[in-house]
Amino acid sequence: MARKNDLASVLGSLAGEQVEAPAQTRELAEKVAATRRPGRPRGSKYNREEWGQITFLAKYETADKLRAIADYSRLPIMEVVEQAFNAAIARYEEKNGVIDLDKWRAEKEATKEELFK
């Protein structure tokens, strides 16, 4: 029965009718809004020209520690992860020499070309 009411409210709102959301839906939305962390602020320094998106898996404990560091530091997780990556890259380059991205990109492109000959 609840499904029919939800569907009716969605269809009604699409048709321009004002329909009150069921109490359960409102409660869930309030609960989610209360626990949601703010995302990247619009118009911030993180633009698509400089920043790319990567996705990776981490152990729950590691992810929780990153969140804790971000909370303690009052920084977005993105900045904490960026600092950690930069520190790891600096250690790598100290040990192995500076990473030449132009050379790496050229090698990567050449490999692609070889695959499709």
C-alpha cells in the first residue's frame, strides 16, 4: 500500500500538484541530511582542469583514520588524501628520482599504438 502512495505522490508532484511526503520518507530524509558531510563547495579551488577523479579501495580502518584526521584537522577528506599522496610521491621520488610525466605519457601512448597496429 505504501508503494502506491509513494508512486501517487511522485506522479502528483510531476503533474504540479502539491503532495505531502509520507512521514517515513520525511524522517529518513532528515536522518540522512543530519549525517551527511558537506561535499566540495561550489566555486572552490577544486576545478576540473586541475583535479581528476580516481577511485580506490581502502580498509575500513584506514578510511576511518582518514576521516578522523580530516575531522581533527577541520579539512575536507580530499585535502587529507592529497597531502598523503604528495608525501608518498615525495618519498618515492627521493628514493628513485623525479618522475618524468611527459616521458611516462609518451611511453603509455606508444604502448597503446602498438596494441592497435
